[in-house]
Amino acid sequence: MSSDPVSATLVSPANLPDYGRRLLPLWALDPAIAYLNHGGYGATPHEVLAEQQRWRLELERGPTRFMLRVLPEALRASAGELARFLGADPADLVFVENATQGMNAVLRSLELAPGDELLTTTHVYNAVRNTMRHLAERFGAKLIEAPLPYPLRDPQEAIDALAGHINARTKLLAIDLITSPTALILPVAALAAKARAVGARVLVDAAHAPGQIELDLPALGADYVTGNAHKWLFAPKGTAFLWVRRDRQAGLHPTTISHGLGQGFTAEFDWVGTRDYSGWLAVGAALAFYRRMGGSAIRAHIHALANEAATLLSARLGGELGQPPGMRGAMATMRLDRFEGQDRAAALALNDRLWREHGVEVPIIPFGGCLWVRISAQIYNDLGDYRRLADALQALRPN
């Protein structure tokens, strides 16, 4: 099933926008900066922010009526639109503030016993690692981080690396669809099938997936999937979702227990107390922007741009790339050879110099005893941004 049927019918190559830095005025991004970290926090277009503000003003015109009468129906309608975009039933999808919160909701609803194993990989997002470590320590369970080779050459390497750790003690497999530090698209469906075969549940961290790659939630074969809409789908910050297979919804609770306890999956998550719901309600505007900019054409363009940029950087600096093109979406990594330091302090120092001295915003990530640069590609970027990065890295690299 296509995750974006609407854009396929409304957008043709003849009326696609001309991608590149000429689109920057659609965002509030500083035009003086080559912004190569869309994968970090996303970037929300002006028109989506305007829709968010419209909902804020609607709330403030009548806060009580809005919260009690307008919000419940509007929130379900917004969640339904996002669910259908992702190939899911609206009754199985709720909003959360970020993928970390979605992961916590699932993990902290598990019933664990001593000897149970929680399985993930060495590429896991650190906030999720900490949550799993906390639970393992609390219940006497065991956290297993299966080592994944890096760079990774093909999906089978990931399957082989994890398969030996999946056994009858595996309570849950928590797996990234696209790894955050290393930008790898992992073979989640194949891994989920292996985990289910031994009775383990599968939790997919799809923080980077919606909008970056085609995504059909049920087709992943997982019990739970959480992901961000504020990254590659252009929604306001703090807009994410949690999808749960129908037979796994009982006993699952949000991280904040509120008035909806015992009233069903959507009731519990839709109301967790007074908060700013405007970002969630602006999802329709974000999806409309995404479709108007090309939908599936966006995904094809940013994948091609990331590949071209990765090739350029490797040719200029000689660094090894972290993933083959087939396991890459709109992000890529390259090892930084001959740079001083390998820890977080060295990474932050280099990131700061790139921004301060060269006007480039890009994350430097310590992983596996090396520093890596992780680039993102978005429709407001062009190849000149990556040439600028290459120039900056060459200037900053010790002789």
C-alpha cells in the first residue's frame, strides 16, 4: 500500500516546485547558514506555523468550550488524517510529543520478570537505551545490545547480527527503522518476523521515517510503532504518533495517567491534561504542504541528493561512508579521518566551529571510536551546501 496516495494523484512532474535554496523563504531558517541537520529537529514551514497559531487563537477565544467541545473531535480528525497517510486505521493511532515519549509509553507498560531480555542494537538512540536500562535494572531483566557492524554493507548483515540474540527469553525487540547516529535503514519487517516467531513483541522506533521514506505501519509487522511528524513531515515541534496493533492496546498507558484511564486506547492518550494541542491539530496543514511540494517526489529527490552529497564528501575528504545507497534515505554519514578527538566533547567543538566559522549546521557524532559527520538532505538544500561543508571540513582538518 502506498503511504501517499493523494500526492500521486495531485502532483505531476510538470507542476513540481523547483527544489533548492530558492525555497528557503518558505521556512524561517537563517539563509546565511547551510542547514544540513533537518534530521535533528525538522524545520516547520511558515504556513504550518500559521495554522498552528490559528488553533492557538481559537483556543484562547474560549478556552473552556474549546477544550471540552472542540478539541476531542478535532484531535481525532487530525489523528485520523495522519493515520490514513501512514496506511493505518485511525482507531490504532494516537498523538505523543515525540518518539522518545512513545517508546517510553510502550516500554513502561511492559510486565517484566527476572531473566526476561530486552533486545536492541548498539545503534539504538541513547534516550531509548536509558529507558531500557532503567527497566532492566528495576525488574531484574537483562538489556542486550546486539553489535551491528558499521559501516554496514547490506541488510542481511543486520539480520545475521541480531538473529543469534533472539530466543525464548526475548520479551521485546526494540529496533530502529532508521538509526539516529548512523543513518541506516534497517530490515525491520524481516527482524520483526524472527522476533514474533519466538513470541517476542516488537517495538519500532520510526522517529526519522515518516516523510523521509515510504511508510505503511501495519506492513512492518510490529506490535508498536512510534515516529515523529515534526521531522520529515514538516509538522510543528512536539508532534509525534504512537501506532499500536489492536490486540496490544489493552494495558498500554501514556506516560501521564489522566482522566481517560480505563476508557480505551485513544481516550487515554488524547487527553493527558492541559497542554498546547495546536501542533497536533496543525498536522493537516503539514500534510497538505508535503503533498503540494511533491509527496513521493520529495522522497525521491532527497534520497538522490543525499547520495550525491555523500559521494561528493567522500571524494573530497576520503572518508568512508557509513551505509550503501540502498540502506540510505535522506541522511548519510561519513567517517572523519585525521580529526583530533573521538568523544562527545570533540564532536561538539567541531560542530561549533563549523557553525561559527563557516556558517554550516551539521551534527558531528562520536560512534565506534570515531567521529562521523551526518548530513541531511531536504528540498531547501542544493549541492552547493555540501560543497560548503566539504570546504569547511578541509579547512578545519589538521594537516
